[in-house]
Amino acid sequence: MNTTHCEFSAEDFTATAVTSSAGRIVHVTGFGLCPTSGWELSLVAANPGVVPHPESLWLELREAAPRRGMPRVLVDTRVEAIIEDTQAREIVIRFGWREPFRVAVVEQVRHGERADAATRRAAASVSVS
């Protein structure tokens, strides 16, 4: 176990998009296995200026180790971000000390609604009497 960073894998992260009349929100959640309790994790926007691939949303994972020495015990530590984005199909999570990984964005489907409902046109018939 690394004592200077938490451990992360793509399997520990999810990205869910919810679209409404107000826009599209992507909720990213994940866990890191930290070497002690007290670590603070955050995801911050990391897309540089003009984004050449708007279907990829880049986030950087930042860690803050506890200030005082904590007993060594492995702790799952949660991290999350909520982002307004209209095009992202994948989240790329960057780290300052290792290679990034990718997490697919899954469109949330409301109960009773088909996954393709947002892209279908509604058919209507009108009767004139």
C-alpha cells in the first residue's frame, strides 16, 4: 500500500447523467483506498481552454493528507463532483502521480421512460369535429 497517495481504480467510479428541461447534470462518484483516515479528496475541472474533444470531460483528483499522524488503517474515502455539461460521454480522471483513467457516462432513465425517449419525436393526432 502506498503511504503518500490513496489508491484508485476506474471500477470504483461511476458517472451518471440526468437530463431535464433545466439542462444536463453529470454526477461523478468514486472511492479511493487511503492509507489512513482523515484524507480529503476532491475532483476539480481540468479541461484546458478550448476542448478538442467535447465528449470527454476531464477532472483532476486532488488529495490532502491528514495534518497529524493517524494510525495506519486502510479507509475507503468517498469523492464526488456534480457538473453541468451537455455533451460528455466519458469522464477522464487525471492524477498528478499516475496515468489517468476513463469512466463512461451512463444516462439515467426515469421510471417508465425508454432510454431513447429523449431522442424520439412525439406523434400526435388531432380530430376536428
